[in-house]
Amino acid sequence: MVGHGRDIQFWTACWFGEEPLANRFPNLFCLESCKHVAVADRLVEENGVFRFRARWKRRPNSTCEVRELQEIAGALSDVSFGTGQDYWVWKLNASGSFTVNSMRRLVQKVRSSDLGTGFQWNSWAPIKVNFLAWRLSLDRIPTLMALARRQVNLESTICRFCGEMDESADHLFVGCGFTQVVWDFVARWCNIRPFYALDVKDLVNMHMHVNGPRKWQKAYYTVILTTIWSIWKCRNEVIFNQKELKTERLIEEIRTLSYLWVRNRSKSLGLTWGNWSVFDLSCMVS
């Protein structure tokens, strides 16, 4: 925001409109003899009105230059200076002051709009868990089939869980018999209808179809993200560490991790392990 106009760059700062004047009037900017000049040096007050006064390398004479000169003179005729020093204004906050929270909301909005899949980030789950689910929704995780498409030499692309089908993202998280057992448990535990997902995008959007308060939906979503994380972690342990595949251990990990994340990140201090083990979310109504 312009005060006395001596600390703001006339051409290169974004002080008038949504972009610098150098971008709006590129032909005039090329003719400017001093490109890093202050606002007060180019706007001169005459009879209460500010006039544009430039120092050209040569006079504007082409059609484009004359047109830009007329446009900038007309636009700047309505400019008025403030009082005191020039200062910055943060547009993302009504007070005009920068806040970390407003920046965080902007980053989340940009992330979500850039995904193109309707993916929603969940603050109750760790960033690494959100990131895995986001990459999964874009089919960007290194399953065996994905590695084969990238010309990586593999002994086999068969799923290590069921040993029947090639390991694609949709098979691993939706179609595999082992993971279907896990999702059936999650549905029974959370007292919701069984998961009928056709692909991984259906999984990350499943919470949107759950009835109940917003906090309940977020808790369900946390469980879904935790399940995705635990399935992928279990898959890696089977492949790289030759660990034995045990459904009971995976299910217990899902319940434990999701409880810890919801309990510590949702600020629902009344949530106990007893409530969570039967998925009683009545303490989260308020």
C-alpha cells in the first residue's frame, strides 16, 4: 500500500492492480531509462491530481507504445497517496496482517485443487499417511506393475498377498482377497456398510458417504487412511523383510495407530481406548 511512495518500486512492485506495471505495459517499460524507480518519482501531484511523469530513452512513437502511454496515464489519474510510510498488506487475512494459519489454508487449497481427484487432506492423520493416499489416488505408488511399466527388471509382478493376480494399485488395495478381509473388518468395526469399492479413488472418497456429524466422518476417514498406510507397510515388510503375513496383526495395528492419531490430533480428550475399540464416538459430538 502506498504511503509516501518512496519505498515502493513503480514498475516492478505489485502496488497498482493485480500485477506489476512492467507486465501490464511492457513496451513502456522497455523505454524507461530507470527501471528501478520509486512510485513518488513517477507520479507528480499537480493541482491535487497525480500525473504520470516518465523519463524515456526516446519518446514513445509506435502504435503499441502510444496506446500503452494513454492507458497508463488514464489509469494512474485516479491514484491517491496515503500518509506515512509505504507498507505491505496480506490479502489472505481480513486484518491485512500475515498469519501462518491463512498461509496454511492457502497451501491446502492449492494442494486440493491441484490434485484433480477430489482428494481431501486429513489433519488427524500424519502428513506421510496423507501423502501416500494422495499418491495412491493418482496411481503414483511403486507397485510391481508400476515398476514393470518403468522397465524395472522384476522376477515376478504377482501380488505377494494372494499370489493370484498382478500387483496393481487397484488389485492390492481393493481386489486382493487378503485386503478385502481387512476392509470387511474395518466396516464391521466402524458399524458401516461393507466397502464396495471399484478402485482406489472410491476408497479415499468412502468417508463422504458416511452419515453422522463432521467429526465422525473425519474419524472414519482417518481409519481409512490408516488402513491404506498399514496395508502398504505390510506389503513392504512381506516383500523386503520376508515377514509372515498375519491378518490379526495388521488389524490390531490399524486400530492402534488410528486411535493414537485421532486421540492426539483431534483434541477429543474424552476419547478412550474402550470407546475406540467398539468405535463409540459419542464423546466427539460437540
